[in-house]
Amino acid sequence: MTDAAMVSPRGEVKGRSLWADARRRFLRNRAAVAGLVVLAVVTLLSFGAPFLGLRAPDDINWDMISAPPDYAQGYYFGTDQNGRDLFVRTLYGGQVSLMVGLVATLVSLVIGTLWGASAGYLGGRIDNVMMRIVDILYSIPFVFFVILLTVAIPRNFIAPTMLMYLAIGAVSWLDMARIVRGQTVSIRRKEFIEAAHASGVSSWHIITRHIIPNCLGPVVVYMTLTVPAVILTESFISYLGMGVQEPDSSWGTLISEGVNAMEVAPWAVIYPSGVMVVTLLALNFVGDGLRDALDPKDR
Amino acid sequence: MTAPLLSVNDLKVHFEIGRRGLFGGARHVLKAVDGVSFDLRPGETLGLVGESGCGKSTLGRAILRLLPLQSGRTVWLGRDLARLAPREMREMRREMQIIFQDPLASLNPRMTAGEIIAEPLVTFRPELKRAEVKQRVQAMMAKVGLLPNQINRYPHEFSGGQCQRIGIARAIINEPRLIVCDEPVSALDVSIQAQIINLLMDLQAEMGLSLIFISHNLAVVRHISHRVMVLYLGKVMEIADRDSLYANPLHPYTQALNSAVPVPDPDIERAKPRVVLKGDLPSPLNPPSGCPFRTRCPRATQVCAECMPALERAGADHMVACHHAAMPDRP
């Protein structure tokens, strides 16, 4: 017996849970750990930007309009055509992009998991109705849906950024619901579910205690892949001009503005998109690592 | 004779097979259990034997109402379980439990042994303090032969026999009166099988449990059962007390099953008469008319194809459903 046989002060043998096993495998995966580090750095810089003593994101320097990167003066990414520091704007834009990713993923996690697990466990007609609702929502073109929302809901009623959180969140749980339902259907027939049923455990507890913990593996992996997808979607909507509004920025708006000025100021598109690409890559590496760690059979 | 703990009367479990999607499609009815009746006395073990697919497990699950019944009654101490509201039924589940064939699959891989064993307890007695639950779980672990200090281990860290002990601890923690054992030993090593069987018998003696013991291993059933029921395609062929059934099987199917049990002595094994059945189990979707066993029965005649023989008394505690049952010599 190795470290698994460690004995706690009360003389009880410590168990080695499947999660602990997965954590060990994940930490052995270099690419995944590197991705996690990059992600942590980007997140800390973005949300710590107000405390780093940098310029304000709407600080205009009339001497530096569309200036290339200048390390001496601290303009690491150069400036845009309004003379604002692109490094600072990229960090603040990261706040919006990462928040969208996080919020939408959390929404999809909570709604999608509960919806999918309930449909899969209850089965029969309820399952049919619940999953057809998902199909119907799925068939609505997403961009169309967002445009409708922005037109229908007045600007002074809800901030455009909030609206985007709402819209992306409302759509992103559909995939999750399908994945969780599929998992649930396969778990539902297992004997430990029947044992719980035979022990008088209620449906709610069977779902929360037995089904959801057992389909969390694919869910966690899918979550890490949802975040980059959502960030891309946000960038796309903002690129179309329907998401984040000036003077706020997101990676999408920065890239959109950068593209317009690409011929005179290439740094305005290279740097923000570079940061975004690195972040998305890191997220994908983490997702890959998690998949390998949680499901060692598939390697 | 004491009043039966459980009285099953003409129990039927039918499954609809085939697409029932948007566009319909052919529907077939699979009669997994078709008109089974028996009584179970307190403290008794009823062995349930038969080939794969004859409805043993379905019957066990139907008794516990884990499956919907087509018709029939299961009367538990005078109360018809089928009439109970879901809430009342959940309350009744404290009294009846189940042990499964695959010990590992019957334990949630994300829960520790302690959490698994405690689940029925905290479900029915949510008022218990955490320390008390833990103390009871550890006592239960000791009772089924597990080390109480392994309470925080996960199922994959136990062997198959240990997992089955966890399943047994979970089943008995609420001190039920009936446990359905669905092939509890067929996935285990022979040496472990004996341990588990003896554990079940000890617990039965100690707690006055009734057991419904499902198995296709006749030797094991003989060891543990007081009475044995033989099923074939969802119908009862023969039900008798153990000694009578093994010494004097009346139904040709029971005789064939019995003769297939190997004897651990090559001389006897070679010399003993063998009843070899022709063919395979017919499809339960399209069972033969009359007696379901007639297609493979050495004694089948015209009457067997025409009607199903009724289950008739053939001895003190011996019922058989055969038109041509070899009647025993009556004293």
C-alpha cells in the first residue's frame, strides 16, 4: 500500500476519491498546467488592472494618436486612434470577455445540468417535452435572437453588456442540457440508482446525490470548452456593434476597431487578438487535460 | 402455520417492446412474469431458480415495486402494496431491501463506503446526529465483516466480496424484514460466495429476516433456502420445500435442472442419469401455447399444447404445474 493507506488521527483509513485521482493525473499533464497558469495570469491582470497603477482606459494622450508600442513611456501595446493606451484597454476588455465566459458558463452549468438530469431521469413523456423545448430553442438562430433582444429591450432599461450576458446565457445551456441528459440516461439504469430507489430515496436526492456527481466529468470538460466559445460569440456580437458600447471595451470591440485601422496601425489588431488567442488556447489545453484526467480510458 | 409476511397473488409484469415514437410502429408484449403466486413466511428463505430470462429478477423487482405491475396483488402483512400512495410506499421501503448481482455497480463510485451505508438511514431518520449515524454505520460495518476504519474509502478501493458486504450493510441498516437477493454471489469467487452466503444466513438467524434468494446456482439455493420456486418463462413450474424439491422433483423441468448440477465425484457424475433438454428457451415474446415448457419437455402430449396446467398440490408443501407430474407414492 502506498500513500492511499494513510491513517488519519482517528485511526480511519483515508479514502482516495475519483476526484483526487483525477487531480493527480491533471497535475501531471504539463500543457494543461501551463494553460492553467496562463489563464490565471490573464485573469489576475484583467481584474487587477484598476489596482496596478496604470492609466485609465479612457485616458486620452493627444501626443500619442495611433502610436506604435513604446516601452519607454509604458505604452506596451501602442495606442488607438483616440490616443488611448491599448494595453490598458485590452486588460479592461478582458474583464468583460472573461465575465461573459464565466457567467454564461455558470448559467449553462446550473440550468443545463438540472434540466438535462431531470429530463433523463424522469424519462418518458416529461423527457420528450423537455427535450423538444430544447430543440425548439436550439432552432432559433442565435444572432437573430440577440438582435431581437437588443431591439426589443430599450437601452436605458438594461445595460447592453448585461443584455449580452443574458442572451448568451439563455442559449448556452442547451448543449449542456443535451450532454447531461445523455449521461443521465446511461447512468439511470445502473444498479446503484435502483438501490437508492429501493432505499426510499426521493427523486430529487437521486438526481442531486447520485446522478449529477456521476455525470460531472463530461460536464466539467464541456464547461472549459464553452468558455472559449462564449468569448468568441461575445467578440462576434461586439464586432457587429451590438454588444459592448463605447467607452467600454471588450476583446471583440478592440479587434473590430483594430481591423478598421489595420493598414496604419497593425498593432491595434495584433495585440488584442494575440491576447485572446493565447487565452483561448490556454482554455482548450485545460479542457484537454481535464478530459484526460477525468476519463483515463479514452487516452 | 404463521401468517405470511408477503403474499403474492397472480402477479403479472408485462413490458411493451418496440417503437412507440412519433410514428408508432409494431408493439409486442413481453410477459416477463405471468401469473405468479406464493406466500413468504417470516424468517423464511425462498429460493428462486430458473434459466436466464425466465423472469427471476423481474419478479424480485416487481415485489419491491421497483417495476410497475400489470396486474395481481402483493400483500404485505395484510396491506396491498399496489394500492399505496407513492409516499406511503416510500415509507414501506424501510421494511424491504435488495442486494444486487454486481457488487461494484450497485455502489455509487463517488460516495464513500460510509456515505453509501448511511444513505437509507439518513433517508428515514433525518433527525439522527452525524456522530450517531457514523457510529451506527461503523457498527454495521463490523457486523458484516468489514473493518470500521475503512469508512472513508471509496468502492473502487474494495474487493468484490467487500463491495457485496457494503451492499448488505446498506440493506440491513434499517433492520428490514425482507431482503430480495438478486444473484448476490454469482459475480464472486467460490470461496467468497460461501462467506457471503454464510453471512446472509447468520444475519437471517440474528434479525429474523425473510429472504427471496434469486440464483441459477442450484447448489447455493439448496444450501440457503427453506423453500424453492422454479420459474420458466415467467410461470411457476414447481414450488416446494427444499428437501422435497431436491429429493423428489416432480416437474420434468426441475428434474432436468437437477440432473445438470455437477457432483464433485467423477464416478457418481459419470454414472448418474442425465435429462438433457432439446433446444433453447423459446422467445418470451412469442411463448408456446399451453404449457410454456412443452416444446422441450420429454413428456409433452396434446393436452400440454392446449392448456396451461394449474399449480396443484402434490405433497405437504409441494405444488407442481404439470399435466404429467410423476405423482409421488402417497403413504
